Amino acid sequence: MATPKFRMSRANTHSRRSQWKADNADLQTVKVDGREVRIPRRLVKAAQAGLIDVEQF
């Protein structure tokens, strides 16, 4: 793990942290019960097996 050699100012810390942004989950188009639905890739198998309700997506 990297260790800082010098103290970083609060302004520099806040400006560095403000640049971080979360990405939206990539959606895939999947046919479930004859309908095309866009859902996250990690839920595709569960949707095809009928374990989750795709109405909410």
C-alpha cells in the first residue's frame, strides 16, 4: 500500500476526491417471456431462470 511522504492539504484532497465518479451499470438487451428487456449483465442468468421480476427494470 502506498504511504504518503507529505501531508496533503484539505483543498487538494477535496479537489482530488471530487473528480471520482461512479459509472452506471452496462445494460444488456435480453428476451424474457417474449419481451425485450434491458437489464444489468450480472442479472441476465437470474432473469432467464425466472428468479427475479424484470418489471422493475
